[in-house]
Amino acid sequence: MSRIGKKPILIPSGVVVVIEGKTVRVKGPKGELTRVVHPHVTVREETGNLIVTVDSPDDGDDRALWGLTRRLVANMVDGVTKGYAKKLELVGVGYRAAVSGQKLTLNLGFSHPVDFLLPTGITASVDKNTFLTIIGIDKELLGNVAARIRSFRKPEPYKGKGIKYEGEVIRRKLGKAAKAAGGAGAA
């Protein structure tokens, strides 16, 4: 049995869950999310809780779907009540970000600024030109947007320049000059 899948999902006050066949719709104070679950998975509401079950819990694939679906539905409930945020940091001389409406403009050392249109449901704010906070209710979409923004200039291992997640540790490498000065081969 799935340890995650068999846990019930508590529905907080102010959240309305509508289940129509394989479609789960969650509406809360921050917005509304909809997801279609796998045909082998069933979601039902019992006394203020959501219960996720599968057709055959002994099958390994169904067990994996069980825990996955339970976590996805729980993320929907958390998203419409609290929301999610990802923080990114721009590291490098001249690297900066600016937001105007749904358009994010990034200066990342290229010959031109990079313009990124934020999808609906995602907002961004910039602090001190180098700290970017992305906010949304859909955790999957938020992580996807953060990864796409990070992919414009991934952190490089020699100087650490690029876009990194807050708290991310970049493994640094020695450069040629540091190796020649005594990092390798000094006997």
C-alpha cells in the first residue's frame, strides 16, 4: 500500500471541492484549479476529507499513481488556500530583472535583454534588481516557469554567475590559474 496515497486530504474551511467523474475542481480564496486524474484513480469526498484510491493497490504502477495523485490534489488544496512562491537570485555584474505587468525583462550579459511573458496565474516581483520572487497557486506551473527563467542563464561552476534558486549551492571548480599555482601536482 502507498504510505502517501492512503492519507486523507483535509479540506479547510472556505475551500469547495467538486468531483465530476475523473475531474477534480478545487476553489478557494486565492483562485480555482482543475485537474483530470488517471482512469485507475478515484477521488471521493468523505466528511470534510478527500480520499484517493486506486483500482488495484497491489500493482506497482497503480501504487505509484496513488501517491502521485494524492500529492497533486493536496497541492491544489494548498495552492488555493496559501499559494506558492519561488525565489530566484541573479548573480553577475550587470545582471538585473524588471517586471512591468506580465512581462519580465532580464539583463543577463547578452547583447540584448531577454523578455519573458509570464503565463496567466503567475505574478512576479523584483527586489533590489537581483532578487526575483515568482508567486502562483499552481505548484506545477510555478516550478515550470521558475525552471524556464533559470534556463536563460544557468549558474556556471567557475565564477557562479547566472540565475540560481534561493539557497541553491553551486559547486565551484578551480580554474586553470588556480590549478597551475599549486592546486595540482605540487609535490
